[in-house]
Amino acid sequence: MYTIKVNREKEFKTEISQNNNLITGTINHESFLGNIIEIRNGVYHLIMDNTSYNLELIKHIPEDKKMIVKVNNTSYTVEVKDKYDDLLHSMGLDNLLVKKVNDIKAPMPGMVLNILVSEGQEVKKGDALIVLEAMKMENVLKSPTDGIIKKIAIQKGTAVEKNQLLIQF
């Protein structure tokens, strides 16, 4: 049994099995039968309930159990949880799966060209934090997690060494 959440809104309970191109199962306790073929890597064609669907896997984020899927040219964010994820959630242990990041350190020696955040600012995973120049290349350091900036330990124009503390969450 899987719980599938689409765009953080609609939730479906599903069981799916596949035998060659034939796909069967239930969605919210209603049976379905379909035929799916892989056209090329990450691109599929599905026929289900006399309706044709073009599916394309845009991005797979395994650590978050998420995918971005395009269905007939409309993109959806899909989260998939199995029975073990549901069990951990019911026991209050699902937050143990999240890696806690407290510090952002310089991945290499370089020069701080720009600081894109300020202390006290709330950031989301993937937000740009700092532009670091190293070996004549500009590198944008992004937030590995959601959080609030507690301290910025460097200044614009400062030379930094590898593993030097840049930002604290």
C-alpha cells in the first residue's frame, strides 16, 4: 500500500502491480487496469480507462521520495510514501529521516563575491546563499535545507579557506 500526494493537496491510497506492460491495482479502493510502455528513458505512454496519457519523469528526488512528473504537458509534484513511512509517522519518528544542517562551510578556498542573505532571514532548501569565487569561477552556494540564518561569519570581499564557517543556521 502506498500513499501518493499530488501537489501537496490531493492524497491517494494505492496498490499497484505490473506484469510486462499490464498495470493493475486500486486507487482509493477502486480497481483500475492499464497498459503502459516506455517510449524512451523517462518517457511513457499509459492507456487507462480508455484514456491516453503521456508521462514524463522530469526530476526524481529519492531522498525526499518525490518526483516531478509531466502528464499530458502539465507538471505535478508527486510524493510517495510506503507503509513503513506511514508507520514512522504514526510513531512520531519521521522527523529522524531529516538531516539537520547547522553550518555552511566553504567547500574550497576562494573569495566571497556576494552574500545573498541576511541574519534572521528565512530560507528554503535550494535558495542561493553566497557567491564564492574559486579558480576564476563563480560558485553559488545554496541552502541544503529550510531554516533561519542565525549568523553570517564572513563579509563580502573576504578570502576564505576550505571548511571555514560561512553561515550558521
